[in-house]
Amino acid sequence: MPSYNPPLRDMQFVMHEVLNVSDALKQIPRHADTDADTINAVLEEGGKFAAEVLFPLNISGDQEGCTLNPQTREVTTPKGFKEAYAQYIEGGWAALSCDPEFGGQGLPFVLNQCFYEMLNSANQAWTMYPGLSHGAYECLQAHGTDEQKKQLLPKLVSGEWLGTMCLTEPHCGTDLGLLRTKAEPQADGTYKINGTKIFISSGDNDFTDNIIHLVLARLPDAPKGSKGISLFAVSKYKLKADGSLGEHNGIYCGGLEHKMGIHGNATCQMILDNAMGTLVGQPHKGLQAMFVMMNAARLGVGNQSLGLTEVAYQNALAYAKDRLQMRSLSGTKAKDKEADPIIVHPDVRKMLLTAKAYAEGGRALACYCALLLDQHLYHPDEKVRQDSDELLALLTPIIKAFLTDNGFQATVMCQQVFGGHGYIKEWGMEQFVRDARINMIYEGTNTVQSLDLLGRKVLGNNGATLKKFGKIVGALIEEEGVNEKMSEFISPLAVLAEQMTKFTMEIGFKGMQNPDEVGAAAVDYLRVAGHLVFGYFFARMASVALKKIAAGDTDPFYQAKLQTARFYFAKLFPETATLMRTARAGSKSLMDTHLALA
Ligand SMILES: Cc1cc2nc3c(=O)[nH]c(=O)nc-3n(C[C@H](O)[C@H](O)[C@H](O)COP(=O)(O)OP(=O)(O)OC[C@H]3O[C@@H](n4cnc5c(N)ncnc54)[C@H](O)[C@@H]3O)c2cc1C
């Protein structure tokens, strides 16, 4: 059976020692009182909930899955899921980072980020129910009418109701411009919606009395393509004037998907049969409104893989210390035993350290982005809000794709550490791999994320935001470039930072002549950008660790951090050279292949 210990020490290191979150929050009036003690206390309690309530339901939820009653069309979640949700609500966790105006606790996102990492480690399938609901809350808060906010937000904030995201249809996932669900205006100002949505996470469930579905559909006069999509709030039960629940609305689950992983989450086909909905935002501008939820979900999906990477690492590390096989190449290490523990073997260490480095780099990046979100939303200075928004937009596809690609690699490596036992269900490792796989696919596939990064976020504004991030990296290089002890981290980072400008310009130039060049380079480009970001955070973390050691701190945590940073720069970061080479190899070897792909 696997186990899970919330990585509180590393979270506190990132928050308090690397990012100095409390200082940053002091600049934001509504978060000025969120000090380190508050953060630590909340994380400790949140970690207990994750480890003690959710984690024990992870394997049983996977084995049991969800069931649909075809008569009532109601979905039942695995045993214990509903009760765990009741405890979650009781503890006030749903409201943690929501606006006090709607009953939230008003704590910063950066705190929610770490809390959700732990929930994802403990049980990704369960965490998707409240996770998506939080995205629906954000979307309605940004684009809902006053009436929608008044009726829906307090229920979503308290967790009394859940929210979903209904975009995908059988014939369209990536290209939402093709969607066919129709919305007809009614005399009373509402809309009658008809269509079929597929793959809707948490589409129906027994957690709550009601569900608010955010549905993309077309109005009768809608222009073709993505410019003709509107967004609607569709309540599972019609709402009476006083806000109480009326009759069942024309929306129900027509079937559950049988899938590779996240069995505890209900992936539903949703039928809209004359469902009554209300418009969210402007007509035909639904995709823009939905982007609030999609961006939240993209950060959330990166966080899912971060959680899985951490829990897989913890279990592989424990196993590698315990499992005895063969002797160390450099001579017996455990003389009192029949063989050495497998952790002595260099490649086992490489697999463990890869997972550890991906978890720690991912955690630093994810917390940094959550802080950007706090600044973007509530910082009093307009320029800080604007800069934070731009940086977050640049880093969102990196969080989504880099963390989920890394997460899949890491869970596979941790499974590999178990040898044949990793393939057997009992150890729980194969579930981490199966659960991690979806994160590369949904919320826009990782290919789509790479096109978003290179096409829109980098080339789309002539590299202006990338330069902004480059300046942040440059400041660290300048500050630490004179420090000899930092040169093993700063030198490779400085080289990549310089190469990145030329590399980007080259692809941009080739792309102007042939757009397929951008498509051919984008996935490699995103990984290079991901390493630039991770390199920056590992250098920052190494700098903090070196300073602590120089000041006489003997906590082995700091030496461990330095060793992980050294491993990262020696064994993972150099992948960028190959990636730049394959990106530069261009599109010809892909596109001039009509016979190879005949
Ligand atoms: C378990 C699960 C849960 C999900 N949850 C939800 C949910 O809650 N709500 C929701 O609305 N949807 C949900 N989805 C749908 C998910 O977001 C889509 O499956 C995903 O966006 C991909 O769409 P698709 O499956 O139609 O693949 P397609 O769009 O058909 O893509 C097929 C392949 O073509 C590639 N491709 C497509 N266009 C391009 C391009 N321009 N350039 C390069 N490559 C391209 C893709 O990267 C992919 O590899 C879920 C899916 C699953 C499996």
C-alpha cells in the first residue's frame, strides 16, 4: 500500500525563504494579514485532510469507479467520496481563497495552490470535483451578471453546489469553433439549450444537491467559428425566484466513460434537452469569458501532475531504500544484508532524483504563478497588476504542459523503481501513471499548449513578455554572477538565457515564411522554455540554500536542496541542447512525408 506525507517543509521553503510570500502579500491590502504563521497553520491542517481523509480513498475509488443509474440518470461516486466532501465543506476548505463578499475566507491563491497540490497527491480523481467548481466560481465572478453572482456564487463558495465546464462535443475538442449546441432566446430572457457534450468531468455526482454547468453554445444568429460562441449557466435543478431548487432542468448524464485512470471522477456524456440557461457575459463572446475558467483549469492540471510526481517520488524513495537486489558496482554497502538496497545503483538514483527535481522545480514555479495571480487580482498598483497578468499568461502553458509531461515521466520512472512490483496494482504505482496520463491531454492537449506559448504568447507579441521574464532571469544572473559558489548554476542558466533570444528569433523568422515551421518547433520550444524557468528557480533555490549554509545553518535540508539543484543542472537541463537541435531541424522532415504516411 502506498503512503503520503505532505511536503510541508519544502512548501515552507518555497513560500517563506525563496518567494518571501508574506512580504509580497503585505503589499496587497486584502492579504496584508496573511503572515507565515497563518500560512503554516492552514497548510498543516490541509495536509492532514489530504493524507488522512482523501488518500485512504484513492485506491478504493480507483477500483470501484462511478456508477450511473439509467432510470434516475443519477451518478453515484465511490464509497467514502461523498462523506469526504462533507468533511471538506464542514472544514470551510471550499471557501479558502474565495471572495468574502460571497462568503469566502479571502485567503491568497498561493495558499490554495499548496493546499490543492496536497489534495492532488492524495486523490486526483476526488480533487477534480471541487477543483473545477473553483474555476466555475472564478468565471462567474469575472463575467456573471449581478443576479447570477447573487444566486450562484454563495452556493459555489460554500461548496453547497458544484460547478462544471461543458465545452467538448463528440466532433470537437481542440477546435471549439465547430461546436453545435444551440441556445434559443426565450421571451423571459432565458435560453433554451439543446445539444450533446462529452467527457464532462464531474458532470453528475452525488456530492451536492445541485450542479451549475457552464455550457458553451451558439445563438441562432451566431457567426461561424469561435467568434460565434456564447456561454450559459445551466443549473441541474431550475432555480425558483427565492433561489431554492425547483424541478429538474433538461440536463442529465447520458453515459459514463470507461477510461484509463481517474476512475473516481465521473466523466459524463451530458445531454441538454431543452435545458433552461442564462447568458454569462456578452453574446458571441463566450469563449473569452470561458478562458477565465480554462486558465484556472490549466494551472490546476499542472498542479495535478505536481501532486502525482510528489506522491510517486515519496513511495519510490521508500521502496528503493528497502528493496535488496545485487551489490553496488563500487563494492558492498550493506554488509549485514544478503544484497544492497537498490538505492545504491546509479540509475535508480537518477530515476528518484528526476522525480524529486521535477516536483521541487514544479512547486516553486506553481507557487510563483499563484502569487502572480494574487498580485494580478488585488495589487493596488496598476502596473504590478498588468505585469503579473502578462507573466502569468506566458507561464500558464508552461505549467500545464511542462509539469504534466514531467509528471508522466516521473510517475513512470517511480513505477520503474519498483521493477515488476510497479506493474502490480497492490503497490499503487501503476495508478499514479494511469492518473497522470490524462493531464497531458485535457484542458487543451500539450501540443495545443505549445502552440499557445510559441504562437500567441511569444511570437504574437514579438517576444515582449518573454523579454520581461528574461529581465527577471537577467537580474538573478547579474546578482549571483559574481558569486563563485553559484557559478555551477548561473553559468548554464546564462548560456540558455542568451541562446533563447536567438532561438526564438530564428523560429519566428522561419515561421513568417512557412507557418508549419512554428507547428514543427512548438513542442520542443515549450520544453526549452520550461527548462529556462526551472533553471531560474533552481538557481534561486540554490542561492537561498548557500546563504543559509554560509550563515551556519546545519539543517540537512539545505545541502539536500543543493544536491538536487546540482543533479538538475547536470542531468536534466542539458536536454535543451537536443531540443533546440530538433526544433531547428524544421518542418521539412515532417511535411515531405506523403509516402511515409500514405
Ligand atoms: C477524462 C477526460 C476528462 C475531460 N474533462 C473535460 C471537461 O470537464 N470539460 C470539457 O469540456 N472537456 C473535457 N475533456 C475533453 C478534453 O479537453 C479534450 O479531449 C481535449 O481538449 C482534446 O480534444 P479531442 O479529444 O477532441 O481531441 P482532438 O481535438 O480531436 O485532437 C486530436 C489530436 O490532434 C491534435 N491537434 C488538434 N488540433 C491541432 C493543431 N491545430 N495543431 C496540432 N495538433 C492538433 C491534438 O493535440 C491531439 O493530439 C475531457 C477529456 C477526458 C478524456
